Amino acid sequence: MNESVKTLEFGKKYRVGNFIVFKFTKTLKKKEVEHLRNQMGIPEDIRKHLQRAQLPFIKIEAISGIWAMEYACGAMLYSLLDTLLPKAFEAEKNGVELEADSVADFAHLFAMMYTDTCVLGDSIYQADKANALNALMARQKAFAASIEAPEEKAKDDEILNEQKENAEHKAKIIDMAAAIKEGGQNA
């Protein structure tokens, strides 16, 4: 059974704790489009035939209106919100308790994002935040390495062994050349 993934509806406002979440489209400004096209390396002759584009965004906004964050389509948080938030609302509506990613979890996430963007903190706070981010990246890297495909790992191991053998072979040749040179000088 092919079940389609439910996503946030365009224009509909979802209340999540003290925040409003909604999906909308935004027309890019001429300079933004030009920058993207430069980044993508689109040739000038093709550019003149292209129109300005709209991109979908998801906005998280404090109910008071004093704070907001926007995520464009393609951002990791955009995808997370677009697919998991409707699932959380559906589960809450049906009285189903989710292990994670409930509406309350999203409210907490948004409160943490709000706090993180509004609290400057001192140098110790900033260092602790940087250390926490480095630890997160290390855990993610370790996890990615743990689920690496066996074929890729075998291929990587083969390449490493080949490089090691080449280094050993090179060292032997250098030793032999040194011995020959030394033997020629002693004769």
C-alpha cells in the first residue's frame, strides 16, 4: 500500500505552544535569484529566458510577533517540520501518544531555538555551546561510519591496505638504494 506523506498545508497556521508555524511561498528578489544562478553556474544565454521563481518556506513565529525564523525548501529543518509536524498533530487529534516528535516536543524545540537566538551569554556559555556542537557532530560522524555499507568499508580497507603496501615497498626501495650507495662508497 503506497501511503502518501502528509505535509503542512500552504497558508494554514498551526499553533505549537507559544509559536505559530505556517508554510508559504516567497518570490525571490532579483539579486537573490542572480546570486543563486551564479552559484549554480547557469550560462548568461540561458539566464535571459528564466523567470523569477517562488520557493516554499516554513516560518516559525512567536505568537507575540517579536521573533521568527524561516526555513527554505531544501533545509533539513524545513523537511523535518513539513513531514513530522502534521504527523504529530494527527496523532494528538486521534489521542495517540508518540514516543518522540509530539507537538509538545516541537514546542520545546521552538522555545530552545528562541532562547538560543536571543541569549548572547558570556564566553564560557559560547565555548560550552561550541563544545556541545562539536560533540554532536562527532556522534553523527560515528553513527554514519557505523552504518556505512559493508562494500564501501571493504573498498576503503582495500585502498588503505594498498597504500600501506606501497609505503612499505617505497621504504624497502629507499633502504636498498641506501645500502647500494653505502656499499659503493665502502669499496
